[in-house]
Amino acid sequence: MDKKEASGVLIRRMTLSDVDAVFEIERATFLTPWSRRDFEHEMTQNVCARYLVAEKNGAIVAFAGAHIILDEGHITNIAVSAPERGLGIGRKITWALLQYASNLGASYLTLEVRENNEPAKNLYRSLGFVRVGIRKKYYEDTGEDAWIMVCDRLPPAQEGFEEPETVRE
């Protein structure tokens, strides 16, 4: 994935050296955060996992990840550090993740979002996601339901996209 920079924010593929910063954002954002080890596993063991980070002034301020399997994608998590929320960084990194998934061959992406998370639901709807169902009591920490959302209007794949994992036959 090409690095993208707009408004002083650089979006790039996450590396192992980003795990500590990503974990800190995760821990500060979610009631039941993933562990540092979870992110390390995603980066080193899960061949389906792809993660992006947003950098501002050299610091990681957001991350987004998905699992891509053939033409299907599932967004695992997206988070923006508290001081950077409301500045459009969430939209930029989510759009970049949609582009990345399209480049990898996904034709649609799914996600779960807390039923009461209006800012996230509004963002996802504005990017073309629609609600297709509800997972009752999905969030163990609160018993809250999750909306299942899907987006099948991904941007066209970028011609010539390639990454180290690309397989040529």
C-alpha cells in the first residue's frame, strides 16, 4: 500500500515497531482491549491480517485492521487517540482500509459496532456501510448489542498494487 498523507497525517502499513503505540491507543479506547500479544500475533502469525496506522508529527494517532480472505473482508478494530478524535483521522484511515482491502481483492467488508456508538455508526454509514443485522449481547463487557454492517461499495483496486506477500502464478 502506498503511503498517503493529507492534512499532516500519514497513513501507512503497520509494523511490529508500532505495536506498543497501537496497544496504548487500544487500551485507552476500549473497555475490553486486545493485548499487546494479540497485536503481535496479528502482525507475525495471521496471514489474513492487514493493519494500517495514522501518524501525525511522527506519533501514531490511529490504527485500523481487517482480516481479508479471498473476496471477503472483516474489519477487526479501528481506533483514534482521544486528542485526535473529531479531526477526520478516523475517516481517512477507514477509507484507506477500504482501499487496501479492495487492492487485496475484497469485494465487501463487514464489521460489528456497538449499538450505542453513534459517531462510529455515522462514520460507517457515510462511507457506504449499511446495517444488515444485530448480534444480541455481543459485547461481553456491557451486554450491549452490536450492529452488523457491510459495505460492498469499495473503491476500485489500484492498478499495479503489490506488497511483499503478493503471490504471482
